[in-house]
Amino acid sequence: MRSSGDGTAAGGPYPLHDSAADLSTETIGYRGPTACAAAGITYRQLDYWARTGLVEPSVRSAYGSGTQRLYSFRDVVVLKIVKRFLDTGVALQNIRAAVQHLRARGFTDLERMTLMSDGATVYECSSPDEVVDLLQGGQGVFGIAVGVVWRDVEAALSQLHGERVDTGETLVGNNPGDELARRRRDRAV
């Protein structure tokens, strides 16, 4: 694996690069405190990241005082990925590029992806062979298996409150296997 001069890599995984696309809207959203709890971040971090455009809520932005942001499940996964990158020392500029790339991909196959970094560049690997190629080239220092983050967020959110986007109804413990949540959904229909 070698890096070309234009910020792309030749012969394997491709570094994450700038691009923009809208996130898909989901049927359940999570308010700021819930997103913070699931991602393991502070509300101050969440607010800063939203105001600076690092991770903006895709379900509903805050407009003026009294309105609350609403984050999708995938937004919360990205929040947790950002937190993990920060914890490992990746520069915020590189994290921004990674998040923009994830946004541009539309989060397809996100849970099957591994994000690798050498501290300066973030690489997307979608197969074990790409991870091995990156490591053999000496470029990867650490990796984030997004599928693990995905499952961590699922587990955390299953214990927390969600909100139906269409009705605004609060869903307590948004776990489809949860008997109480199932009964509430059945009554709402």
C-alpha cells in the first residue's frame, strides 16, 4: 500500500476524503442527552460538533431556543466513532474528513467496515484483505471495527429513550425485543 500525492492510496484501501451528501431520515430519533449517553460523550462535545458541522443531526436540527436536535441511529454511531478517534489521538481535521466520507457513502455497509489510521490519514477497509494490505504496508497503526461500534450503540440505545419522528411519541427502551416497548407500540397503532 502506498499513498499517492493526491490524498488517495494506490493498491488497496482508500483514504477517506472530502465529500458531502445528506443522511437518510429514519423513523426513530434520539435527543441530545440520549445520543451523548450512547456515544460516551459530553453534551458540550455534542453541541460543539453540531455547531461546527462535524456531526449534525440528520433527523432534526435545533432552530432557536426551546427546540431540540434529534439524531438518527447512524448519527449516534458516527458520534461514537468520532469519540474513539479522538481517544486514540487522531487530529480533528482528519476526523472531519472521515465523517464527510461516511456521509458521502450514505452509510451503506457501515457495519462491515473497518476504519484504520496511522494518526495522519484515515483509511476505509471493507474486507480483511484490505486491512492486511494496509498493515503490511506499514501505514495502519490502529483500527475501529465499525460493526462493533454499531452493536455497542444498539445495545446502549435499547436501554434509552427514543422518539418517533412522525408522531413525537417517546419510546422507552427502544429495544424491539422488549415486551413493554412492544405493548406500547401495539397500543399506539
